[in-house]
Amino acid sequence: MKNAILELKGISKKFGPAYANQNINVQLKQGEFHAIVGENGAGKSTLIKMLSGVHLPDEGEIYWKGNAVKLASPHAAQSQGISTLFQEIQEIPALSVAENIFLGREPKSMGFMKWSDLYKEAEDLLRSLNIKIDSQAKMEDLRISERKMVEIARAVSIHAELIIMDEPSANLNEDELKILFDTIALLRKQNVTIVYISHRLREIFAMADRVTVLRDGKHIQTIDIADTNEAALVTSMIGRQLEEYYPAKTVESGSVLLDVNNLGLSDGELRNVSFQLRKREIVGLAGLAGSGQELVTKILFGLIKGYTGNMVLDGRPFLPHSPRQSMNAGISFVPEDRKTQGLFLNQSVKDNMSITALAKNFLSGGLISKKKELRKAQGLITQLSVRPQDPYKHVGNLSGGNQQKALIGRWLIDKYKILILEEPTRGVDVGAKMDIYQEINKLLEQDLAILMVSSELPELLGMCDRILVFSEGKMTAELSRDEATEEKIMEYAFPR
Amino acid sequence: MKRLNNQLPLITLIILIIVGSFLSDSFLSVNNLINLIQFAAETGIIAVGMAFVIFTGGIDLSVGSTVALAAVIAASTQGLGVGGVLVLCVVLGALIGFVNGLVITKARVEPFMATLAMMAIVRAVTLWITNGGPVLKPVSASYQALAGEVLGVPLPAIYLVAVFILGFILLRRLPFGRHVMAVGGGEETARLFGVKVERVKLMVYTLSGMLAALAGALITARIGMGEPRSGFNFELTAIAIVIVGGTYLLGGRGTIGGTFIGAMIFAVILNLMNLMDVSAYVQPIVRGLIIIIAALLISRSFTKKKTAAEAA
Amino acid sequence: MELKLGWRNRLGFMIKSHQEESLLTLLIVIIIAISPIFSPDFFTEYNLYNLLRQISYTAIVSIGMLLTILIGGIDLSVGSIMQAVGLSSILLIQNDMPVWLVVIVVLLIGMALGLINGSLIVYGLLQPFIVTLGTKIIIDGSTLVISDGKGVSGNAPDSFLEIGAGHVGSVPIPVIIMFVLIFLGSVVLNRTVFGRQIYAVGSNQLAAHNSGIHVKKIQLLVYMLSGLFAAIAGLLVAARTGAFQPITVGGGAGGMELNAIAAVVVGGASLAGGKGTIGGAFLGALLSGLLFNLLVFLDLNPYIQQFVLGAIVLAAVIFSASKRRKR
């Protein structure tokens, strides 16, 4: 292909033993709009991080305009002409739009800033892109969409020939989307190549020339958009039967344990959510990121105050406003990001497990019995097959899967009624996944009920009795195990 | 409301001046005002350096000790002539600041900790070489003239204004200033945009050390001897001036103009306390209270802003 | 899998899990072993007890400093709290308050000052170093105002002096108090829920909150305890002579806060929080105490001590930061 601006040849990236990307071969044509799709964990973000200079590939070569390049830092990638719009906006909030656009490249004469040129060039640039933003406004006073536009303007101003956009449409409303799409259309007129990552297939079908599908870190296909349709693309993204490794459920669900009625948040991010959770039942919460499902679990664990509606837990009214209160009522919580929200990385496995259970389980004469504590930790390590089997090992030195097991172990010492699992197997290798699924199933036998938030649909389909689908802060569907399919969940998950 | 917040330092200064004119008849006299600015000179000069450090999100607790070392060195090296002494002091200060910067950027030690240790080391060296007492070598008349007057205007006041103008040019008229603000506002983003973050940090600590040394050299000119106890707690006054001037302690927000107003607020308060015969021992209490109250006000207003932006 | 370890294994395990402490112990043993080279007077019972008494104040303050550093904070006001408490105790004694009541009142003063620090940090959302720097000069100023910058001495009863200058056998009472506090502190840190929660808060505040820990309460208590330990040290210093001596401005007093930070950081604690032990802090205090003591024997300029202290702090924080980066 002659007009390839960028080519990936045999690109692989490993984190620990697991491949995040394996043998990716993609060519980007000059001036095309190239979409990348795949489920969460398919390897999209790793791939764009290698394109943008955040990670270096372990194997393979990146060719930029025919030459092999090493993109050692985002700045290095930028100076080649590759600019990335990450999900998190790259900005200095307290500086003006113009200062942000030209940071590091300020117009000057004889070493002195030329403020008038700075603002004028910024205004010209914004006008050429039809973006109506005051170049002297501070970034922090702008709306998200406007801040994204400024980022795009910056990419244009450094003469980026390839702009990578990671979920640029997330959090934008209809009007803001239109501005984004218009800007993209303008960029295309200027022959800028665009790599576009999005969950929203509608957008992709409206704009893309070609689409690359990733699954499980592998390159499945790259295909002209004209040669495919939404259904075919989804099949290609999912591409598998429910794996064998979901254990069969052996216990029957019991009576209603938790009754949630009209749960909502005053800012409208969550509206009228009602559902029930039974004893010995697994209920999954599905939806695109930020659709409200994780707000439900955070309210249940007392992390969000100021909600409306009412809840009844085990026959008693339940209105938590702190984690302590939720824990006392019988709710346990494995958060989405175990490293920042759950674990004490520089403490031992034992200390990480016992921290919530010290007062009730290990005190004798007011002091912690280290013997009891150690025995319990060793028991949990065996039960959950945590490797290595060393209770004194710092949790930060464990692999992702073993960290997750240690975190789950924390909630198995005291007796709880509900276990909330957010992304229970994110960044966990297959072997540890199976262990975790087995253990989740065993917990049901102890009368526990489980609420599971996951962006991995197969996991929800394989584990849950029922799946609640969220979209834009509302519950759009409640699917039983039998009726739920990935396609159906996707259908209800996309905003309409 | 936002506007009002931005103008809070200026409003405070105006109120203080009005209150001052009621409290003391001599407050608004030309003499007293000149005296006031002269009084503000030494800490004001240091505050400019401190402001740059704080703009990057750092802090420099070693400036007070650097003042003392420079004061002592200035007194003991009078043989070099006025220019020689000044150059020596400023180079020495730059070196101390540069080492601070190295420890902070290369070893990644927290700025407050690195400069706290440096504060102890430099103070100890100062006392060590003077054996705890003042340097009694005579300070030349031409050197003392540095703290004199021209046409009735005290030179230190002119230095103060000059340093602030230079600071303003550095912050607003050179790209360096934008980079300083970018480092404080978002280090990673600044790096992504090609700002040489480590170099910017090295430069602000070096600047801070230089200005502290300059202030020390001026003290020796003013009092006519090298006093190893000078500069004590100056770091606190400088920090207080910067915060009172509306600068955010976590970096990325603030102005040199505000810092100037902060210096004036402090000068007025100290001046009023002197005019009203408040005990010298009470003055540090007032300084401490001002630091905490100002930090509380600014932290509150910016925290609200941040959460409001996130919610949007 | 029951852990059954022989003493040899246990010792190996102890050393492995307490690397900094083991290294420090070794260093201290070496210094003591070679000390007779510098001075024959070093290895005398008198000097060793004297040394222990000298470090007892630093060691006691270090316990509180360690707690604040464990939760990722710092307390720069400890030296000032010591001074304020010293002055208060002498003034109260002069006013014929019974000794036991004086002790209680001044310890409460220390805790109250710590509570002020803690509240400003927790509820004011301010950085610990700036708050405690601010309260430091406020407390210093108040001490100067009350004492008018002069020393205060007066008829302290023997029972008061006994606290600071007395002995049990030949062991000075401050040394005994130091060891008792080290023991109690270690038990609290290692064997109580509160202690574990301190490590948890310092290791990851968000995770601590998500584990049902009352993070703000822990922070407040820690700053109160830091005030308390500083108050105990201040009381012991004042009760040694029965007089209050203001620290003159810049008179070479490097400040108790630096001594304590040095002890804690040399003892292996991380300024990022969540790591450090009281045993380590004690060894850190002992090491710098030993060095100072030897410097005295070497008859060097006393200000060199201050220089050495600053250099120790700088070296220790650079070392500790470099270890953090490797991980």
C-alpha cells in the first residue's frame, strides 16, 4: 500500500505474563478515518498508547511514513506529527485557551512573549476550525466539549498529520457532538488521518472509512466500513461462545434481601432505579462507562450522599451515608480500581485481609492476636489459592489476579449479607479468573447475595441470574439469565 | 463573587490603609510611607523568588538561612569591593538554590523536606564560620551606601520595585513564565507539551536562592555588620506574603502583582504594629495567624472551584 | 500451612522484615565498639546514661513525629509545643499547683495544640507542613510574649524536679519513661486496631475509607498524640532544672522538629506514609545521639553538630526517596 502514513508490523505488548496486544498488523492510509473497536479489555487502549508514545512495543515495528520509528514519549510522538486526544483532557486548567494551545511554542520576538500574536494566532486557528471559543478564556471555565475542541485545535496547530481520538464523544451532549463531528469533518478536508476509538457504532458507521476489530489483544480484522454492518461488527467483536469456565450455579435464590425503590441523584445522573436482590443471587449491572450502574453500588456502600428514593435491607430501612454504616448493615465492597481504591499496596497480604475484621475477630484482651490473624490469613490464602502463599508478602508485589483474591479475602472474615464486586476480573489472567468465578459461586452457599458491575459482558452472562442494563442514568432493561445475550445488552446500553 | 475573590488582596490593603490612617496620625506621612516600603524591601525581594517556587507547586524553606549566610559572607569579604561582594553573594545563593533544585528534581525529595534540611545546613554553616557572633570586620562606607538614599528615596525601596518589575517581566513577558505556571498547573501535561519541567524547577529554586542572597547582602549594608542571626523566619514571611497576595499554595495560580500587594499588606501590618508599640514578640504570632487564615481562604476558594468544575 | 520456625529462622525473618532496623543496630554497635579510640571517657556508665538521657527527649518526640509521618503528614510544631509546655509547667508550679495536676494540665495543653493542628489539616484541607509551620511561629510567639523573652525559674518542689532529674537505681527517669513509651507505642501500633488503621490511612487514604475506617478521626488523633508526646518531652526538660529557658532566635537550636524528623527518617520511615516503626525511630535517635556525643568528645565547634544533623536529614530523605522510586 503506497499511501500508508503509519504501519504497525507484528506489534506485541505484554504486561507481566499476559499479552495485552499480540501480533497486531494494521496500515493507516493517509487521510482516512480509521475506527478501532473491541470490547473492554480487547487491547484498544494499549494499542493507542503505543501509537501515542506512552508505551513502547515489546515486539514489532512502527513505521511512520515508511521509516521505522521509536516513539519514546508522547512529546516524541507529537514532534513526529502524531497527536493524541486521551480520554482525560490534557490541559493546564488555570491558563487561557491560547496559552494552552501554544504552550511550549509561544510566539516571541527577541525572547519576549508576543501576547497579541498569541491571542491572534489562537483566534485565527479557532476560526479556521469554526470553533467559537474566546481565546482568552481560561480552560477551567469552559465546558468539556469546548475543552476537547481546544485540544483538537492544538493538535491542528502542531500540524499533526495523525490524530488519535480515544472515546472523544463520551460525556458530550447532542449539540456538543455536532461541534465535534463538524470539526472532524474539517480535519478530514485538510487530509488529516484520524484514528477513532468508540463504543458508539452509529458514529463509526457515519464517519469511518475502515474499521479494525480487536479481541483478547489480537487483531481480528480490518475491513472497509462499506463491507460490514452493525450486527456483523458486534459478532466480530464478541466472537466467541460463553466460555466453559463459568461454573454452574448449584444453589437456588432465596427470599428478597434488598429492595431498592426509585433511587436517584438530584443532578439527574441517576433516575428512578428500582430493583430487588435476593439471597444467594447474583445480579449483574451492565452499561457503558458512566451510565449510572456504578453510582448504584457506590450509593449502596455509603460513598455517595444526597440520593433520593428508599431502600430496604433485610426488612429494615437502609439509608447509608458512610462505608462504616453500610458495612454494619452487612454490605461489603470490592471497588473497581483495586490499586487506588482498595488495596494497601505497601502492606502485607495478611494486613490487607484483616483490616476490616480486626475488631470483631482477632482481639483478645484488647490486643490483636497475631496468631489468630495469621491463621485466618493462611486459611484464606489457601481457600482462594493466592500465590505466593506468603501472608507477609507486600500486596503490591502480587500479580493482578492474586491482588484481587486478597481483596476479596478481606470480606470473607466477617459475615456480610451482600458482596458488591466492581470489575472483579479487570486485568486478571485467565487462570485467576476461573478461581475467582469458582469462589464467587461458593460464596452463594453461605447465603451471600452478589451485585456485580462489569464491562465484560461474557462474565455477566456467564455468572449472573439477572442483568440490569443502564443507559444515561436510567435502568433500561432487566434481563433474566435465559433471555440475556450480548447483542440484547448492547441494544439497551446504547443511548437512543 | 469571583471578581471579588480576585480583588481580595487589594481590598484588604485599602482597608488596612484606611484603618491605619485612623489609628495613627503619622501613618500616612511621606516619611512613614517611604519607611514602610524600605521595611518591606528585604522580605519583598525574597517573596518574588518564593512566588516563582510556589507557582511551580514547590516551596523553599531555606531562604531565611541563605539570607544569613549571604549577610555574613558580605561582611567578611569587603576587600572584594562592592561589586565583587554582590556577585559573590548572588553566586553563592544561586548555588544553594541550584542544589535544592537538584535534590528536588533528581532525587525527587519533597520540596519542603529538601529545603528544610538545606535550611538547617546553611544556618549551621553560617553559625559555624562566625562562631555564633556577628562579623565585626568593618563594612565599607561605599558598601553601606547601598542602603542609602537618592533624592530622599531609600535605595532598598528602589531595589524592591526593580525586583518586582523583573519578576513581572519574567512571569508575563517571557515564555519561561508560562512554563512555570504550566509546571505548577499540571506537570505531566506540561511535559507532554514539551516543557522542560526539570529545568524550569532548577531555575526557580536557583532564582529563589539568588534573591535571598541579595536580600542578605542588603541587610549587611543596612545594619553595617554581618549578623548570622538575620533572616530568621524570613521564609515564613515570604510564604505569607505570597499566599496573602492570592497565590495558590499547590501551584499554577498567582500573580506577581498580587505578591507585591501581599508585601505591602505585610509592610503595613508590621508598620502599624510598630507605630502602636506592639511587642516584637507579638509580631510572629500575627504572621502565623495571617499565614493560616490566608491559606484557609485561598484553599477553600480553589477547592470549591475545582469541585464545581468536576461536577460540570 | 502452619508457620513453625526455629529461632534461627525467626532471627533471619526478623532481619529480613526489618532491614533498616537491623542495619542501624549494626551501625550503632560498630560506632560503640570503635568509640574508645576517640575518647576513653565514652564508654563509662556515666556517659552512657547521660547519652540515653540526652536522646530520650528526641526519642519521645520522635514517636509522635513517626505517627504523623506514618499517615503521610508531618508536625513541624513539636519543638514549639515543648517550649510552650515547659513554660506552662514552670509557671503553674510557681503558682503552687500540685505536681500531679501540673502534669495533667500541661499534657492536655500539648494535646489541645495538636488538635488545633489536626483540625486545620483535616477540615481546612491544608498541607500539614504549612499548618504546623504556621502554628509553630504562633506558639513560639506566645511563649515569648508570656515569658517576655526571659528565662523563668523558681522554687520548684523536689517532687517536680524528681520527674526530670531523678533516677531509679542509676537509670535516669526520662530514660525509663522513654522506654515505657516506646514499648506502649509499639504495642499500640502493632497490636491494636488503632495502630493498624494508622498504617492503613498512611498507605492509601481512599482504600482506608473504603474499608470503613474513620480517616479524619485517625488523622485528628495522630496530631493530638504528636502534641502529647512533645508535651511529655517538654515537661521532662523543664522538670530537669525546674527552670524555663527560652530558645534564643537562631541561637543554633536546630529545632526539635528536625531532630525528630531525622530520627524517624533514618529509622526507615517513608515520608510518603504507611511505612516505619517506633523501634526504627528509636534507633535513629540513638544513632544521631551517638554521633553528637562523639562530636562533643572530639571537641569540635558545637555548630558542626547542627551541620551534621542537617546533613543526616538530607542524606536520609534522599536515600528514602530513591528507594521509593525503585519500586
